[in-house]
Amino acid sequence: MLSKKTRYAFRALSYLGENYGKGPILISDISKAKKIPLKFLENILNELKKADLLESKKGKGGGYSLKVSPKKINLATVIRVINGPIALLPCVSLNFYERCEDCDETYCGIRKVMTITRDATLKILEKKTLHDIIFASI
Amino acid sequence: MLSKKTRYAFRALSYLGENYGKGPILISDISKAKKIPLKFLENILNELKKADLLESKKGKGGGYSLKVSPKKINLATVIRVINGPIALLPCVSLNFYERCEDCDETYCGIRKVMTITRDATLKILEKKTLHDIIFASI
DNA sequence: TAATATCCTACCAATTTAGTAGGGGATATT
DNA sequence: AATATCCCCTACTAAATTGGTAGGATATTA
């Protein structure tokens, strides 16, 4: 399950995507529009910025904006930044790999299935972008 | 990510699958063979029993055994019993559905993607069985 | 009735989640 | 230069979840 924080991230990014090209957007605007607790949102946007998905500007006229077009931000990237691994087991994660104790990976049946599952999931989440979720309703 | 408990469940079920048809197996045997803390395993097996995947017998000569053949126990079922929802959002879960607040499901783009993801995942996890993970190495 | 083995209730420490509080620092305007 | 604006950073906290442990109750067999 994705955390509430991740769902907030998607909603905030959608708002920024809808306003892409219009200059910096205030945290407080996003907070109001998407009903996300302000200080929590501050934290989320900052993490997305550190992950290079957003850029920010301080002072009057400042705010956050997408660093690249909504078509270039895929959902797998967002989930990894805010939620963590996409795979169901650490030993099949591409970005957060951790070895299993007491398990020979070559012969582990669970690992084989979880690898297939990971690939199927990634095929979708890496293809779908912010643009897709913004304009899904049309 | 699947919990440690779920991974224990898979390992315990694999052991029971390997010994299918041999009568009741002791919790302590599974615990030793698969290196799972005894009392924790007790709890896990009991939950699997309540979910109708195992049957148990008390007293001397007792223990746990699979209620049906390893070919009839799919991984999605096990995950749902021990880990919970398979979907990435409650609003797209088939077995643990919960409505989103502040979201029109008909037009929610995130929901659409997460539905596709869920279906792709289930297609694999509902098809793969205990038998598959036991004999994956061959 | 004694031994065996599961079942049940309750507890516990560590970690994660979902925030809140408050000030610091950069920027723009007046 | 002063001030208002707005992001940035550190620290704290309550509640829930995770990963167990302890101990006795209950059922079964010999």
C-alpha cells in the first residue's frame, strides 16, 4: 500500500502539473486546493525537490514548479522518492536491493515470482506519467 | 513491501507443501527447518488455519498440514491473509476496498493507473501457486 | 491421568507514519 | 535599509504497525 504521504505527493504534483509553465506556485495554494496539511506538504515538496523533480524559489513571487514537463515524470519515480521500493521483497528491488538471509537467490521460488511481479508493475508505473493522471478524466 | 511475517508464512507453507500427504507436521519442526521464531510461527499458522488454508490436530501425533494440495493454494490468497491488500490504494482493492475522501473515483487518474497495476499483479499472483514456488528450482 | 501439542490472551520494544512547532535564510519590494 | 514574503531546516510528538515474547487454557492420545 502507498502511504498517505505518497498520495499527497501525487495530488500536489498533479496540481503543479496542471499549472505547468505558469511560474512558481505557493505551497499554501497547493495545500488549500488539494486539502493537504501545510507543514506536511512543505516537507513532501522539499523531498521532491531534492529528488530533482521540482524547483523552488524563495521570497515574494516564489513557490514551487515542476522542473520538467508532466510528460517526463513517471509514477515509478515519484513512488520511489516518497514511498520507497516498488518490489514486494528487498531481494528483488532494483533501487533498494537488500540480500535475503538464509536464502539461495538462484533457487528461491518466491523470489522468481516476485521478480516477475515487479517487472509487470514497473512496466506500467514507468510508462504512466503525471500527464496521464492529470488528463485521465478526458 | 511484504512484511517479515508474510515471508515467514511463505517459508512455512513451502515446508508444509514439501511434506504434503505425510500427515501433521509439528510447529517446532517447521520452526527449526525454516528458522522462524516458534511462538511467532504459532500465530502465523493459526491465522492460516482460520483462513482455511491449513488444518490442525492437537495432542500427540498432532501438528499442521495443508488442507488442499499445494497446486490449489495461490500466492495472492496467502498475501491477503497475512499481509493484507494487494492493491496499492484502498480505493482499488477488491478485498479491502475503502472509499477515498475528496476524490471522484470516476475521474481519478491515479485510481485508473492503480487499477491497471492491481490487475497486472493479480494476474501473476493468482496464477502462481505454492507448488510453483516449491519446485521453481528444478 | 499424564504427556503432548495446538489455541488464546495479553503484553512489550522498536520502528514507521502522520503530522506539528518554531525559527533561519533567501529574495523582492518599498 | 527595512520589511514582508516564502521556502528551508531541525526537532518533537502521538498513534499505529511490526515483530516478537510469556504463560496458561484446551484438546487429544496413550
